[in-house]
Amino acid sequence: MDDNQMIKKKSPKQRFLLVIGILFFAVYLFLGLAVIFWKKLPLNMDYKYRIAFGVLLIVYAFIRFLRLLKSEPTQE
């Protein structure tokens, strides 16, 4: 098989959606870490609830990222 046929190109729409997906993964990951470690964050929660909420956001970020990787249709 030719090397050019093995490399599958993405359309501009697919590339844009990939970049947006990676951006939102980073946003949710940063938000989860900020909720856990940023002491002066103006949330009126107990510390254990802040940790639970932060972990929930981080897990959600990874779930979104895995779904993004699995649902990558490529052009032939």
C-alpha cells in the first residue's frame, strides 16, 4: 500500500472540531484543578465538597477527551 493512501486527511471542519474539543478538555481540567487547589476561589462550599466537585470536573474532562478520540471519523 502506498504511504499517501495510509495518511488520512481531515477536513477543515473536523480539524476545527478537534481543536475546540481539546480546548474544552483543557478548560474543564483547569477548572477542576482550580476548584481543588485555589484557596481563595469564591465558592461557599466545604473543602470536601470542593474536592468532590473538582474531581467530578476532571473526570468529565477525561470522558469528553476519550469520546473525542473515539469519534474521529476520517476521510478516505
